[in-house]
Amino acid sequence: MIEAAIIGAGPYGLSLAAHFRRRGLSFRIFGSPMDSWLKHMPKDMLLKSDGYASNLYDPDRELTLEKFCAESQIEYSDTRTSVKLDTFIRYGLAFKDRFAPDLEDKAVVGLERESKSYLLELNTGELVRTTRVILAVGITLFSHIPEAIRNVPEGFVSHSYEHQQVNKFRGLNVVVIGRGASAIELSAALQEAGADVTLVARKMVLEFHNKASGKPRSLWQQVRHPQSGLGPGLKSRFFADAPGLFYHLPEKLRVHAVQTYLGPSGHWAWRERVEGKVPQLLGYAPAAARICKDRVVLRLHADDGTARELVSDHVIAATGYRVDLKRLPFLDPELRSQIKLTESSPRLSRTFESTAPGLYFVGLAAATSFGPVMRFAFGARFTARSLTRAVATSAAKGRAFSVVKPNMETQ
């Protein structure tokens, strides 16, 4: 019986492993390292987070992104140089090698609760028993496709996370739905690969991050718009540095903040690759879709009631991710029924524990409890520290009880 099992090996899972290892907790971690980044992000993607906010977190800060870039002779700046996807992946794998060398590249295919413990079934057939399970599954299992186009047969509609390579769409007509980084980057990549692309977005304007000026900020700017792991601003600073306080806000405020803060936007470097080059149909949202003569007929509606139809070979929904526990195929239905929800996300304690004792959720699934920072790698800092402290305390109590109990019985 191990004290904890970590499912997932992205920034959150690896940061937790580094902290657990330092505290001497007995654990196993399962998953393919940096899987979402390696297999589901555009090859030439640039991270929107600043360099100093794109770290994985070990207890002593031995391997920050800055240190990795220095060792690897890669250009780095806290705020002025965008982090390339390839750099972030290489950094994550180096972090894994140093702090999670025992990572098991295996998939969990079953998870159920047995009295006061959990039973994990691996794709190798092995059964693992543990007192606690931490789900650090990332985002790809929660890909969201608008209801209006979900009825379209497989092969005609897909989600953006499926398309790291886009050359297969050369010569085809493709509609991309969305207005965030994925939609913007994917539509540009498709256009450059020789596809006939139309970008459809609900809002009338595409938003882009501002390029760092590189100039020193005045004292007033630093006070009025303090820098944070989520960008400048007092609100950003609160969300980035005080997830423990965010937890105590009324539920409606928490949900609203997570749903509205830092809405969809593209990296500033992609603006010139999209504007004037990729045809855009702004102010429209998908209302329905059907197949006619092996093509997708997409019906769109505007807020003023205007309707349009687009005919394409394929529709790609770059429409983000929404937590839905039914999308976790390994989760036993009976166990899932024990997990109370806030909206569609698990309701968590201050230590990330769900209403199923010993089952913890981190990352995107913890956003409605701890704030928008849980949508970013920067949130792994607070998560790793807080959850490790809670698990270590709980494990110590459990070990003490197991030692004391026999003595009590002999008296």
C-alpha cells in the first residue's frame, strides 16, 4: 500500500512528484510525460505566459526555466522573450528526469474505491492499491465541442487538440470555430499549409496580447499594475498569488471569475499571420450542422438574428476545455457519484480533496475552487506546496495511528 498515486505527468503532476519525493512520501506517478504539450499543441506555438511564469516547481527551485535555458544555451527573458513550445517541452522532460525519474509511462484504465483505499488498474493489467489518488490529468480529456455541431459524424468535425500537424488539410476547405490562441494559431497554420480556411468567432473583434515594450516600468505603473504570474494588474496579482483567499469567496463570484477572467486571445506574434491573410467571419456562432454530399453544411447565427451557411470539408472546434467528470473513462461510476460538484467541476476542500475522501483534483478541475491561476502552469506552485503539506500531515497521522493502535489493544 503506497501513500499516494499521481495520475498525470504534466506540469502539475511532475511538480507534485518533486515535492512528494523531497518529503519522503511513498508514491507512484503514472502517465506520459508532457503528453498534452508533446502531442496536442501546434509545433510552432508560443506560450502566452511570461518566462518567469512558465516554470515547473521543485521545492528548492533547483531547475527553473531560466536555469534550464542557461544550461542549454537557449535565449531567455523573464518578460521580453516568448517561450517556444519546444523549449517548454524540453524543459519539462529535463525536470522529469531530475525530479520524477520513477515516472511510469502507463495508463490508468480503472479507478475505484475500496473501503478506505483506492484500487487502480493499469493498462498492463497490474493492480495498485493506495490510500490517496491525485488526478492531474490536464486538459485534453475535457475538450469542448459546441452542442450545435456535436451530432455531425466522426471525420467531419474535430477538436483543435487533435491537430498538431495540419498538412493533411492541404487543398481542403476548413472552418475553424473560436477566437482564442488555438483558433488563431491553427487557422494561420492551415492557411500556410495550403488549406482554404475561414475563421468563425462569436465576438466582433479578435483579441491579442500586447507585446512587451522592453522599457522599464515607472513606479506608478508597478503600483497600479503590479506584475504577476498571470500578467499585470491588481486583479491578476490577486488571482495569481492568493488562490487560498480566492477559495473563501462566495461560490457565484468564484464561478464568474473563472468563466470571464482572461478571455480568449492570441499571442501578439500571430497577429500579422492572421490579419489580412485568413478570412474571418466575426460575430457569428454555430447554430446547427448537417452533412450534404460528403460536406459539412454549417449554419451560423449572429446576435441580431442574421443567419448564414458555410459549406466545408471539415470543421475544427477550437473552443477550449470544460471539466466534465464523465469524460474520465477510468473513473468508476459509483465513485463518480460520490463526488459533489460546483457547476461541472468537483467541489474541493482547502487541501484539494473532493467529497470522495482521499481523491484529489488539481489543475483545470480545481479552477472553480482556487481560481483562474489553475488554468496555467503557474498554478502548480501553490498546488504542489499546499497539497504536499496536506498529504504529508495526513500520512504522518495515519502512520502514528497504525503504530499506536496495536499497543492500545494489548493493554
